[in-house]
Amino acid sequence: MTHRRASLSEALARLPGADGERFATVIEHGTLTVEIYAPRGTDPQKPHTRDEVYVVMSGTGWFVNGPDRDRFAPGDVLFVPAGVEHRFEEFTDDLALWAMFCTPQGGSSP
């Protein structure tokens, strides 16, 4: 994908995907992947093999990140190291996030 710009409204219009996916890739370049992520009801994520950064665009709720559980709101930035169990809980129906994978497989060292 060669896009260098992604709007929230255009990205959300791509959801759900053909098989009900609640995410879609909007930008890829080198080791960078940017996705729109908008789970509904529950968040079925499994740990990823790359470090991940979320930017909350809309919605509120709780974010479980390893042993931590914190409230989140629009404008928050959330970081998850590769391999860490994480998920969104008790979130509003309008939850929409940019999800950015920014490292090679295995993540980065602390």
C-alpha cells in the first residue's frame, strides 16, 4: 500500500471487512503498518509479534496491558510491547483506534 494519508472517516467506511473483520490496513511502509481498529462487543485480540502503539480516536473504556488495567479516552496513546497479552474491555460502541506496528518481528529491546 503506498498511501501516505489516512482519514478516520475513510478508514471506518472500510469496516467491517468482507469476513466481519474490525480492522483494516491503511498505510504500510517498511516496518511500519497503520491500521484502523474498531472492535464491537468484545475485543478478541491475541498478543502480537511486533510492538504496537494505539491512538484512541473515539470511545472510552478500560485497557488491559499485561498486569495493568487503565481507563482510556480520546487522545490517549497506548503502548504494548511485542508478546504482551492486551485487550480493550467495557468500551463504548464508538471505539475507534489507530493501531501502529512500528518494529520488526519480535519487537524492540527496552
